[in-house]
Amino acid sequence: MEGIESIRPLLAVAVSILAVPLIMLSSRKPNLREGWTFLAAGLKFLIVLSLLPLILDGGSYTLTIVQVLPGLGIKLRVDSFGILFALVSSSLWIVTSAYSIGYMRGLKEHSQTRYFCFFALSLSATIGVAFSANLLTLYLFYEMLSLATYPLVTHHQDAEARKSGRKYLAYIVGSSIGLVLPAMLAIYYLTGTLDFSYQGLFTGTESPLVILLLLLLMIFGFAKAGIMPFHSWLPAAMVAPTPVSALLHAVAVVKVGVFCIVRVVTGVFGVQFLQTLQLGTVLCYIAAFTIITASLIALAQDNLKARLAFSTVGQLSYIVLGVALLSPLGITGGMLHIAMHAFGKITLFFCAGAIFVATGFKNISQLNGIGRKMPFTMGAFFVGSMSVIGVPPGGGFISKWFLVLGTIESDQWIMLVVLLVSSILNAAYFLPIVYRAFFHPPGETGISTGMEEAPSFCLIPLMFTAFCSIVLLFFPQPFYSLAEQSVRMITQGW
Amino acid sequence: MKKTGLIMVIVTGILLIAGTTEFPDWADPNSPASSHVSPYYILKAIDDTAVPNVVSAVLADYRGYDTMFETAVIFAAGLACFFLLRQFNRKRAKTKMYRHVPTGIIIDIDEGGKLPEENSNFERIDSQWTPYDLIIKTTCRIIIPFIQVFALYVIIHGHHSPGGGFQGGVILGATIILFAISHDLRTTIKRLSEKMASVFSSMGVFLFAATGMLCLLLGSVYLDYSALSDLLGTDPVMARSHGILIIEIGVGLSVMAVMIWLYYNLSSAGKHNEGL
Amino acid sequence: MEEITALLVSRYNYWAFIVLMMVGLYGMIAKNNLVKKIIGMNIFQTAIILFYVSIGAKKDATIPIIEHGHHGEEVVIKAVDYINPLPHVLMLTAIVVSVATLGVALALAIRVYRQYNTLEENEIKSQLSEE
Amino acid sequence: MSEQFPALLITVPLISAFFITALGWRSAKPAYPIALLALASALFSSMGLFGEVLKHGKVSYRLGGWPPPFGIEYAVDALNAFVLVVISFVALINLIAAKRKVDGSFSGKSPAFYALYVMFVSGLLGITVTGDVFNLYVLLEITALTGYALIGMGDKHAPLAGFNYLIMGTIGASFYLLGVGYLYLATGSLNMGNLSEIIPTIQSKQTIIFAFIFCLLGLFIKMALFPLHNWLPNAYSYSPPAASGLIAPLTTKVMIYVMIRLVYSVFTPAFSFGHPILPTVFIWLAIIAIVMGSLLALAQKNLLKILSYIIVAEVGYMVGGFWLGNSDGMTGAILHIANDALMTLCLFLVAGNFIFVLKNDRLESFKGLIHKMPLTMAAFIIGALSIIGVPPTCGFFSKWYLIKGGIEAGQYGFVAALLFSSLVNVILFFKIIEITYFEPETKDGHSLHHHVAIPREEAPLSMLIPLAITTLLLIGVGLYSKEIVTGIIQHVLPTI
């Protein structure tokens, strides 16, 4: 089924690249500069939105940008799963832009122009990944994202940032060149194509050992997904300014990692193919290990952002687990979790940033009684945690529900236990924070009584995302129908 | 280094010796080298170019393009030595030395002092100056013209006897070098300046390349001297013969000039003082 | 034994060039003095020239200057009577190249001397390692 | 006009060198415009020739009007036409950028510099275009001699580096000449086309095999394949920046072209790849070259040294890719000739800009450079990405073919070496980018970024524009890899 040829997917990718020179030129006028960011973000969201109706009707858009190798081009294709991810990231970019203004100006950060430029570039790469039609294009945008986020991670340009930057690059670029690239070439050599297809690219004549090897290369190679032992760049990258952590390390970058894994598992290997080889179980155990271990480590973190980071590591593996179950419900759950976790986790990061802006605190042990001072922030934090734990009123409940159903559907009882145990662990590392904030008396940390919230540019976005998290519980559209549609295509074959 | 050198040498030597096992016997007239292309030159040289000296014919015509680059190589060497070694604007020595020729008295003149007019009585010298040897000087003066005439003969008669531009050019250059050795560098440079040597050397190769270009402009291919027949008023075969002469002259000029240029720069390390 | 002698005799020109070439190569690699290296280089190149020239030899043949009638009489030219001219032409080129290389090599050696005040490689190396 | 392109291509720069030298005694001023014109005309001719070849197939040009094998022939097919365009383009771009670097250096001998420069280029063009194995030797030497002189004019250790290059280069060229001698001995011919007809008919191959070994040995020395690379790093890093931007991108690449040409058009692929051991030996040499080149690059503290060792590794890419013997590997090797020439040009131009502003190329002096020279740094980053092999820069696509060829041939050692060197390049370049990005630190290790604004100090426009063109081409060539592969390289590849 060939989709409609359209330039709009390219526009969606390019609009934020085009904004970069404008942002650079207006570096002396901060308001104009942020204006460009907003304009690009809004346009990007609108373009993505305009693609939605056709996708919901079962169509798709394609565009070959350039044919770089014989039979292999840089090609875009918008399908339901891609647009699901694009919707999440482009909508959250708008919110994060607003939050960034509050945060960066509130802290009088340096080099804000560079910050906004690379932010825009990163978003281009993210949408590019979402709309990639083949593995080569995916790889291209994946690398672009790695490089564009490097200046954001090392924004502070001090010794710590340098250390984290090194770690970030070593893990992300190292794994993509060392693992993904050879795997991609091997796949191209074996199958003669790299275009995604839900039937899988393999003919079934290859030795299962080779397939397993390629699968593992891919899973670990997309290190942005943070599957252990390739996770430790993520906590290190938390030295970045909080909006960066929020959007990139709760939404764009890490979700690109899992998005790639899901794409590769469904579009390159094919669900049915993996089922016949029974390779899903291997993936399940890898993901389960990460889920449990990351949650346990998160418990021990005192730095709020570090705890959130380890929570992210665990939550990402939920998505991988969902797909690894290779059952329709599990995949639905995994896809939905991309959206649900994004809204939940970004709220939490926004809150962490807001606390830092307002009080300068980074550690959980300093937060005694802060709920009285920042009731809105901490309220939103509560909603976010609920969503991540997977209980109402958070939207995370839906995705987790599907994941649980998926484990039952595919008879992976151990995975069911893993999910339940990890939910308890989630609760165990989030709820004490909320408890501490509202019910602990302010200690010697010197929190004065009376309201003292972060600037409204910080506050409004986080309230908004918290609100969205709740709304998504009741109205999970259009994410639910997109996920469902993808699953239908996956199970029927393309 | 010595040991590794020895090992490498032995290994290469064994390789080389192993390579010779299937060589044809020495001086075998039926070896491939002597039976494939070269008989053509021997049989056709006179018909094609009217030059009995096959080496000259091949050098300047059949493989004239090689020869042009060969001349360019030698020109490049002269230029390279100039580029690497020549030192302009060196700090002037504070005292200048002059020698009064008739008496042999050497005068040091401090900066700002009045300089004598340079004529046959006074000559400028360097601190490294050594007196000429009369016997050598005179002998060279006598034989140099004869050598030069011989050199010209070698160039011009290259069509019919061993010789040609390279050989003649080198002999010509050697006469000037001989002059420089028997006298001194300063005297020689006064006769034939470095600028002249450089301009000559580029002119010589230019003569070669321009002849080729002329053939091209006359509608044939590069270096096809037969195209010059109209210009020279001869048949194409003789035109080739004349073309060969022209480029032999160019080569001779260039080689001579480069030899001199090389000598100037190498012998004085680019300072152009007394030198050797 | 006779065969070996015959082989040695029929190929002696090649042994000669190989020995010369190895002498030159050894000089280039193992000698300490830069000028000696240059001399080695020249021997090396000369060996190859010798090799080429010996390719051109023919038994009972003369130099390749064709006997021709000055007054138009027919002369039969036979290729076996004249040695192969091509290697000579090639080696004329190679000689010129080796002269040119020699010139540049000496120029570089002079510059090296200007820089380090010595032409001995080990002394230059010890100066380099002091830096 | 168009049928004369092969001759004009080479003779116009050559003749201009004589003019430059002669006029140089009057004034140094006309040297640069003449050189520029000559190289522009060479670029024009090579483009014209390229178009001709694409339209009508092979072009043969008989110098002096003599038919091969008696005269010297120029045989141009898509492969050399392509390499010609690359050479003349790189030479022209670097010449534009060289103007400001030459001004004020070489103490009044700048005409000689330009004359040697154009002669070097005409030598390279000649090597590429010629169809005669001995003519190739002469042109090899003209390139080498001018190259020694250009390198030897650098500061400090340049003369010694030039001298060592001369010794090694002469050994290499002499081995090549010896190989040609063996070939001549066995076949009696010097013309490439004629040789390739004779060689398959020869019964006992031993002399041919030794000719093959000696020719390649000579070329390996000239292209600095590990362990014969010792001359390269010093020669390239001490040479004057104006010259290194010409010599470094082109010399090794042209030597690789010559290797390909010899295999295709002289020894015939059937013979070369038919040998049971040699191709495997060459691949393993290439693997060692890649690994060692990368490792040695890690140990360097100067940008130019790093780049030089990267060239050593890149030579391994091309040699290995070519000797894989399958169409992907060869495509990769040929594509990499162009790509690597561009990448190396880009990085050497960047290094030239750094040296122009900073007066040295030590890494520790690069602190804060990203603020000081943002445009040059942008080009540096793109060049670095290309060397690393990140799409859509061109370096990715040649690496793609090379790796695919390696997988296809079952040479996993080669694939691993390529990936290893990519990873080492990541470390190398991000180490440099990190130094330029993190500003000078104070003693206690805290950054100063809130206080000190580093003033802009970019290189002049005449150096930035060529750099910008090269950088854009890195991406442009990458995106049009398919056209290059299907339009040019596929026509050249032999069927094995």
C-alpha cells in the first residue's frame, strides 16, 4: 500500500531547522528569538496535526527526499505509530519552550541562543526519526539527534558537564556506530532492503542465531533507550538544564531510543517472524531486568533529577517489554506508554526544575514541607507520580493496564509479576517525596512559610501537562486509536 | 637500524633473484623486449622522421611527451633548489672587502665608507676569497670555448650520431661550472646572472611545450611535428626532423641553464657569495 | 653443476644489478650520514638503469643509428642488427630524473644542516628528543 | 577544442609554471593570477573531458600522433575523468585559500611556490590521465620532486621530513620503475592497453608476478600503507599550510588510483585477483594500517599529526576495500578516493585557518576556539562527522559500501577494523571539539563562562569561502552518492 506523496512530512521535519538561522540572527533580542521558537513549535504541531486525519482513516504519506544509494533513499513515511510519537513530541515542545523561557531567564543562564538553536535542531531530528520510512533514514536522524543534544547536555561547560558529555557521546554514538551500523549493513546485505514493513524483511531462511545476534545488536545499539547495561549515560546527562532533561531525557531522546527499538522489532524483524523463532522471551527478560534494577537504584537516589532519571530508565523498558511480548495488547500498551509516560514524566521534571528555580534545592532530603510553599507545583508532582506509577488519576493507568493484559495474553506470567512488583517500587520511590513535601514539618532547611512559587512561565506549563495527564485517562484519543490502528496493521501485515 | 636494514636488503635481494629465474638470457635478440615494439622503431625511424639515430627519434618524437616532462623535471629541480635554498635580503656584512687587482692588496671598508668604483682595478670579494690559481685559470679559459663548440655539435648533430639536447646541454652547463670553479662564483654570476639562468631554463622548456602547443593549434594533436610542415615549408617527414631539432635546442638550453642554476644555489647554499 | 654455471653466465648482468641495487638500498636504509644516504640512493638508481640497459642488449648488434644511403640508394634494415633503442631512451629519462632528485636531495640536506648543524642522523635524533 | 582537452589539461598548467618563473624576476604579483587561471582552465578541461567521456565513452589521445603501443597514449575512461575533476577541483580550492598564507612567507620566493604548485598539479593530472606505464613514472617523479620542495619549505623540522620523504619516495618510485622494467622484459611493451592484451597470453607468469609485486610495493611506499608510512606524518604536518592542503588530500589518493588503474588496465583483474595469496595479504595489510593508523592518531598532540595518521588509516580503507575484490568493496574504494580527498581538504583547510590565526596547531592552544572562530569550527565539525562517517555526509556512504563489501566477502576483520577506526575517530574529534568548546579553565577547575567574552578572530574571507564550498560539498556529494555510483563507478568496475 503506497501512501500519498506529500511534502508535508518534510516540512514538519524542516520547520525547526529553518528556525535556527532566525534564532541565531535575533540573538540580541530575546523576545523576538523566543518568538521564532514558538512560531516554529506551533507550526510544527499544526503540520503534524494536519497529517492526522488521513492517518486515522488508514492512509499514509510518503516522500523520497533524495536517493542516496541505488535502491535506498532518504525517505519519509508517516504512519499511525510515527504520528503518535510525532504528536507527543511536537505538542510537548510548545509547552517546554514556554517552560524554558521561565527557567532559563529565571536562572539567567548563559548562551541562551545556542540553547534554543540546538533545541530546535533536536526536535527536527526527533520528528525525522518518527517519520523515517527506512532504517537508513532512521539512523541518519538518530545520529543527528545525538549530536544536536550534545551541546544541550554540556550546556554548563564546566568539568562535570564535560564528564557527562563524554559519557553521553561514548554511549550513544559509540553504540550506534559500533552496533547499529554493522547490524544495519548486515540486514541490508541479507535482505537487500531497509524499508520498514510490518511483515518483516527476512525470508525466514536465515539462521536463528544470526537473527538473534542482529536483534541484540539493535536493542543495545539504540542506547538512547537506556536498556541496561547501556543506561548510565542517562543519569549522567541530568547535569543539563532541567528543560533539556524534561523534554529530551523524558520525551524526545529516550523515546526516540525506544521508538527505534519498536520500529525495528515490528518493521524490520516482524512480530510474526520473531514469534516463530520465539525470540520475544529473550527481549522480555532483558527488559524485565532493567525495569527491576532501575527501580531499585532509583530508590537509593537522593538527588531528585537522578531519581527521575532512573525511573525513566525503568519506564522505558516497560515499552520495550510491551513490544517484546509480541501480543497485540502488549504492543498497544507499549505504544500508549510512549505518550502516557511522556506527559507524566515531563510534569515531574518540570516540577523538579520549578523547585530548583524557586529554592535552589536539588535533593529530596531538602524538600521537607515544600508542599506548603509550592502547593501547585507539588500538586502537579503528585499527579505526575500517579501517572508514572500507573494508578488513576494518572493517564499511565491505561497503558499499564494494556501491558498487564498483554502479559496475560501471551502467558508471560513472570512478566506480570515483574510489572506488579515494579509498580510497587515506583510507588515506593515517588510517594515518600509527596509525603515529605506535604506532611513533614519544614526542618532546619529554612523554608519560610507562605507561597513562593516559581515564575509563571514555569508554573503554567507544568500545570498544563499535569492536567493533560489526567485528561488522557478519560480521553486517551487520538493516541489510543493510533496505537490500535498500528497494532491492527502489525497483526494483519502491511 | 643497521640490522633491520640488512634484513630488508637480504629479503629484497632474494625476491629479486627469485624474480630473475624466468628471465630470457642476456642479449637474446628474440626476447620479448627486443621483438615486440622496438623493431618498429628501428625499421621505421628513417621513414617516419628522417632521423637515423633511433634513440633521438624515439626520445624526441615517438616518446617526445616523456621527454618534455623529463625536461620539466629538471626545470622543477632547479626551481626547487632555488626555492629551498636561496636567501635574499640577508643581513649585509658590515664591512665590505675590495681587492686591488694589480697589487693584490685587500681593503676593508666600514659601513658608510666611500666605496671604490668597480673597474678592472678593484673587485669586490668575500671573506672566503682565495687567490686564483693562474695555471688553472688560464687553462680553463683556453679550453672552455672548445668544449662549448663541442657541446653545440653534440646538440645539433644528435640526429646522426650519439648526442642530443640533454648531452649537449649538460656539457654546456659544465663549461660554465668549470669557469665558476676556476674563477669564483661572483665573477661567474656577473657574466651569467641567476636571473638569466632561471629565465633560460624556463624558456627552454617553454620552447618545447610551445612547439607542441603550436602543433595542436595548427589542427593536429599535441607534439605532432608533422603539422609544422606548412610553416617550415617541408614535407611532413622532414618537418618531424626539424621539429626534433627545435626541441633538442630547447632541451639543451634548459638543461644547461638548470645545471648552472643548481650549481649556483647548491655550491653557495643559496647565499651566492664565494661558494666553492 | 654445468647447468648452474650456464645459468650464472647467462644471467650475470642481472646478478650485477641486484648486487648494486642492494648496496644502494642498504646505504639508504642503514647509513647514518644523510649524504651517504644520498649516495646510496644514486647507486640504487644506477642499478636500475643498468638493468634497463642490459634488457636492450642484443648479441652481435650495434648501436641504433641506422646506416642509410646518403644518396638515395636502398639499404635493407634488419632489426636484429641494431640493439633495442627503447631502454636507452627510457634510461636517458631516468638519468635526468635521478640528477634532478640528487639536486633536490642536496638542497634539502643543506637545509637540514642549517637547522641542526649536523648531517648525522643520530645527532639530529638526539636533538629532536631533547625538545 | 573538446578533443584536445587531454593535452590542454596538463600542458596549460605546465606552461604557466614557466611564465610564473620567468615573470617572477620582474614582479611577484602576476604569479598568483596566472596560477589561478591555469588551474581554472585545468578544472574546465577536466570537466569538459568528464562530460565527453560520459557521453561518448572512452577517449584516447595520441601524443605526437603515434598510435599505441609505439607512441604515448592518453586513455581516459570514467574513472580517470572523475579523478581528474577531483584533483583539479581540490587544487583550485586550496590555491584560493593559499593566497593569504603565501603572502609574507617564503621571503620573496612566492612565484617559485606557485610555479612548483602548478607543476605538482599538472604532474598529478598527468599521472591520472596517462595510458603509458613509463610516462606514469616520469610524472610520478615530477610530482614527487615538486612535493619534496613544497614540503621542505616548512618551518622547523620540515627539511628533515622532506628529506626522509625524498629517500622513501625515491625507493618507492624506483621499485615501481623496476616493476615496469620487469613488465617490459616480459612483454616488450609499455602501453597499458597493449600490456593488458599481452599479459593473459603469457604462459609462465612468474616474471609478471614479480613485476606486479614490485609495482605495488613501490606504490604502497608512495601511498604510505602501514608499515611503509613513516615518512608521511612528519612530511604532512611540518609542511607549509599552503602546501599541505594540496599534498595531503591528493598524493595518497592518486597513488591509490594508480593501483586501481594498474590492476584494471595493466595486469587485468583476472590475473590480480586470481592470485591465491596476494589479495588476502593486502587486505590484512590494510586492516593493520587502519588499526595502527587510528591508534597512532590517538597518541598525537598536534592537529596536523592527528590528521596525518588518519590519512594513514584512510589509505587502509581504500586498499582494503579495493582488494576485497567484489563490486561493493571496489565501489567503496573508488568513492572514497573522492570523498576522502574532499574530507582531507576540508580538515587541512581548517587546520590552515587555525594556524593562520593561532600560529600553531597544538591541541592545548585550541581552548575556546569555538567562540573565537565559529565558522571554521562549524566546518571542522562537519569534516569530522564525515571522517567519522555520520550520514548524510559523504564519508558515511563510502564507508557503507566498504563495510557492505567486507560483509559480502566474509572479511569480518576488515569490517571490525572499519568500525574500530570510526569509533577512534569519534574519540579523536570530540576530544578536539571538547577542547574548543569548553573555555579556558581557571586554576581551581571552574569555568569562567559568565565573565569572559572571547573576541571573534576569524580567518580572512579568502580562506573561509573555499572552506565553505568544500564543507557544503561534503554534504552535497554525500546526498548525490547514488549518481556518482550508478553514473560513474558502475561503468568502470570490471566483471570478475
